[in-house]
Amino acid sequence: EIQQAREWVQQHIEQWDSATMYQIAWDSYHFHLYDIAYQLFLKDFEVHQFQVKFLNSLEFACKKINKQQELAEFYEAWADKNKVLYGRRKKLLKPATQ
């Protein structure tokens, strides 16, 4: 069932408007489908990049699927538009403490 959900998202992702994508991202996040949530959050990033809850959830999902380096590079590309991303990027790359 989970694989079917992933395939369904891949087949339909380009057809969704921002609101639909955002809702499916949150649904995926709450069902612990972090790879789907991460992908959809990134697709809708421009719209929600200034929302702390959104950024926290994006980063949590990214850590669950081990995409910190990828998200850090993504943040770097957006940091000129949203200065907060510089610090968030640095935090993403910081080794986890025990």
C-alpha cells in the first residue's frame, strides 16, 4: 500500500495546485511517509518558506530520510530570499550530539 501511495504521488504531482500539494504533504507527514512529505514540501517551498512550522516539519522529514546535505544545498539556493535559511542550513549540517 505504501509503495502504491508513492507511485500515485509520482503520477499526479505535476497536476496538483499548491493547496492540494500542501494538504497531501501534511497527510503524508502525519502518516510517517516522510519521503513523500519531503518531496511535496520542496515542490511547494516558495509559498510556505516563511512558516516556522513548515520549515521544522520539512527538516524533520529530511532527517528521517537522511537528506540533510540535499536540503542544505536547497536552502543555500534560497537563502538570499529568506535570510533565516542560512542559520537553518548550518544547523542541518551540524553533527548530531549524543
